[in-house]
Amino acid sequence: MADVATMAGVSSQTVSRVANNRDNVDQATREKVLAAMQVLGYRPNTAARALVTGRFGALGVVSFDVGAHGNARTLAAVADAAREADFSINFMGVRAQTEAAVRKAFRHLMLQSVDGIVLVESQILDTPSLQLPPTMPIVVADGDTGHRYPNVDFDQAYGARSAVTHLLGLGHRTVWHVAGPHDSFAARRRAESWHRTLTAAGAPIPPVSYGDWTAQSGYRIGQELARRPEVTAVFAANDQMALGVMLALHEAGRRIPEDISVVGFDDVAEAAYFLPPLTTVRQNFEVVGRHCVTLLLDQIEGRTDGPRSLAVEPELVVRESTAPPPSGTV
């Protein structure tokens, strides 16, 4: 730090302010100090900085199956929001759907000196009420830990209800559902809302078909649905399964949307380029990421007057894959 101060022509205290990203340094001085740091290869000592500021400047994220669309988008959104707040991200993936595996991931992150942890708990664990370290600020995204911890989630029930209501409003007698896997919180909430919406409308309740979030599983289920002439509307729990359903219907000669309407969930980047473009439920992951980081910072900084639970409302995006049912089927 003394070498940086000498090269930049400032005091060591000014170097410390720049290293800790304090705002009481004018821009010209900050740039001189940063340039000297780069030339000399100076890196702040995070342990020493933590003693002064009480922070390590890092947040942890624990997640299952980062290859899944929702988990990957949530992780990216949390990382973006953390970067805006001048925090780095340490990620720990979990394979086993057990409390022990999650607790082990938390221990690893705590050894890496993080200030708080986001748990993306999209999978149902082997215990109904997760017990996590009481001294660590925690936020749960896309999960349900028995309401023990602050949480941020999409209003999954609202999203599914808007999809089913849209199809019923077009005149379809009922809506068939391609659900996600049994061990997913999101899939369970979407399926429950689908069932409640049909019940409230007095519509028949068709049998549920369960996929695994992949287009392959949607294709397999779509082949079965294509053989049923009474199917005129399908709500798939994610866009990938909807894509598989659409291909199977196309191969069977069932036209979309003239014969069968299809709605997905997520609004992946490619949804607008399906054939036809897919009506789907859009989730704003950027808002979820910001809320997760905000709730963590509230805990880290000792603010107790903020909300503990936030629900982000999804948006139905109507495209060309939905239409009224063919005449004579209502």
C-alpha cells in the first residue's frame, strides 16, 4: 500500500479508501491510485479489509443443476446484481437432494469467507424444514424451506393461472397439462395452480403427464396427446417441453394453433422463434437477482425493517401458438 501511495503521490489512507471503494475520493485521484495498483500488481488483502469494513466482499450461491434454465438464469441474475453492489460470487453446486449435501456446501462457502449466501432451492429435499447455519445471512430463491429464511420467488400460481385462464378464455373446454418432475417446487406449484384454475372454472380435469423439463420428454408426451382427438389446449410447465410437444403434434398432422393451442412457461430467448412463435409465461430473473442481493445486504448491514418475502409476478406473452378451438369441439 505504501508503494502504491508513493507512486500515485497520495497518502496510504487515500489508497485504503480506493481499495475499499469508498466514495470520498475524487475521480482524478482514484484513477491515479488505480493506475498505480495495476502497475505494481497490488491486490487488497481481503482478510485485512474485512477486519476494517466487516465484509469480505463476496456472496455465495448454492444451487442444484445449474444447467436447468431457471437455475442458470437465477445464478446469472444474482451475479449481475452482486457485481453492481461491488461483491463477487462464489458458486457451489449440489447434486444430492439432501439437507446434508446443502449444509456441506454452506460449510465450504463459509470457509471461503462469504458475507451471505443465496440458496436456489428448486429441488425438494429429503427434509421438510431445512436447518442452516444461524450466523450466516441467507436468502432462498425459488424454494420453500418452511418459511425460516427470507425468500424471493416468482408467483408461480399466478403465472400458471394466467396461462390456463388465457386458454379457457379462448373457448377451450379444458386444458391438458405437461408438468415438470415430481421433485421440483416450481413444477408442483404450477401443476397445483393449473388444477385449481380448472376447478374454479368448472372445467374437466384431464390426467397430468409428467416430464423432466427436457424437449425429449415433451416430445414423448406430445405423441400421446396427439392421439387424443379431444385435446385442443396444452399448458406445458416450461418452454423446452412445449417445444417437444409441438414437434410431436406437427409430425402427427395436428396443426398449431388451428387444431391444438400450446402455452409454455419461462419465455426462453428462442420462444419467439418457435414455429409458430410460442405463447408463454415470462419470468423476470433480473428482478429476482436484485431482490436476492438486496435482502442479503439488509441482513449483512443489520437492517431489520425490510421485507422477508418477495414474490415477482410473471407476465403472459401471447404469440401465435394459441387460438380458439376448432369448430365443433367446444
